[in-house]
Amino acid sequence: MSSRIAQFLERLEHADRATAAKLLKLIRHRVPRFFYKYCSATGVGIEGALLRSELYLSPPQDFNDPFEFQMRIVYAGTETEKILALRRSARSLGMPLKNAIPTARRLISHPGTDMESQLRRAHRRAIQDFGVYCLAGAGPRSILMWSHYGAHHKGACLVFHATRDPRLFAEALPVTYDDEFQTINWVDVNALVGRLKDVILNKARCWEYEDEYRLIRSDAARTTVAYRPEALAGVVLGTAAGSEEIERVIALCKQRQTIGLPPLKLFHAEMAGNAYKLRVRRSLDLERSISAAAAIAP
């Protein structure tokens, strides 16, 4: 990380909300005012977010789209560069070092061999160590987001306010949507980590409605990243949430206040009359009952 970037992140770390909002506008990519996380209302993810202020970094193999993290492998470089690259990659390919040079020459002469699939497997193994947390710019009026990620409208949508933890959310990078896989040149080892992140940030164009952003950490799969508790502004319950889901969210919100974390605004998504739309209303009665129960809790 350059000193200039480090200084900028340091300013974000200590900025008030108004200053943070201005600084976030200086970032090359657009940083939304709010980020959304759709999830089950009864799973472990929502508990970690509400009670421990932590976000779980999923490994790529846990994602539901088989097209995720796919890549196109190319071999652009001189013969010497290809030999050196294969020598450096020999261990990850499970190849004895003494075989690297003859293998590289065979690959140069016959580029369409089994080596391509070996290299692709090696790069996919490298990607498996990345931890990824997905956020959406698409808010709780999105029917598709609830259908795909909100437990079929029975789950919850967590609402994060970017300016309340600007340093963390400045690192949330936008996903690009394309019709083609990202291209990886295995010869250019020095740029490999950056290109692997490009692969992680690329999805099929049909997912564009999500307006997705991703927090990415190398060598951090299945770990968590902490966020400032005040950054979680509210929870929206899905339109099909039943008593089990509602009671779980109420219990978590009550426990959150009992342990001294900031209270959350609660909302409920509803079908909007005779139109294919959702509307979101605030549940003030639930908020008041949670605050009252937390106040008398032992």
C-alpha cells in the first residue's frame, strides 16, 4: 500500500460523518451511502453481524454460481519468461522442479495440452484462500434480491451506513459485469494477485441488477472482519417473514441493546397493493418494545 493511500485511509479513520462523506466522493469508484446485506433471519451470519459487529468472509467455493471466479488462461511472453514463470509455479502445480523447463518447452510447442487445465486448477487453488464479503447497492425494494439472497423473502436485509465506518467501506470494491471471463496471463507472476482480484470482482452481466460490492482479503477465507457497531443502521424484515424469523430478529436486537451496542431501526418490506413492487415501512412499535425490554433486562 502506498503512503498516499495509507494517509487517505488514516483521514477516513478519524473523520466525522460529514467529512467522511466528502472524502468517500474522492475515491475512484462510487461508494454508496448505504450498503445492504441480504441474509437468513435464523442463520449464524446475522448473529455475528448484530451481536459481535463482524462480517464473515466466505471462501469462493461457498458461492452459489458455478460461473463465479472462472478465468481464461493465456501464455503471453517470451520463451525465457515462460520457463521462469513455470519454475516459479512448479510447487503449486505439484510438479518437480527438474520437470519445469521441459514442460515449459512442450507447452510452448503445443499450447493446447493438459497444462492449461493444470494452470487453471492452480489459479483456482490460489483464489480459494481469499475471503470475500458481498454487499449490495440494490436496496430492500428489490424483489429479485429478496428472492435470491433473502431466504425467499423470509429473511432479513441489514442496512450499513458507509460514513459510519468509512475506512472499511471504502475498501468495498464494485463488481464488474461482463459477457466474457477475465483473462489471466500466467507468465506475468508479478501481477497475479491483482489479476486474481479482478477475477473475484467479475460476474456475468445478468447479475447487474445487484449493484454488488465486495470486501476482499487475501489468505482470510472463513475469518471475520470487524466493523464499527454504529455502522449497522437497521434491519429490514422480508415480506414473507413469519413468527420464527420475526422473533429471532427481535431477540437479537434486544440482546444487542442489552450488551450496550447501538439500537437499530427496524423495517418491514410489504407487497405494494396490486403492483409488482415492494414498499418498506418502519416498525416503530417493535423498536419501542425492544428498547423497553432491554431496559429492564438483568
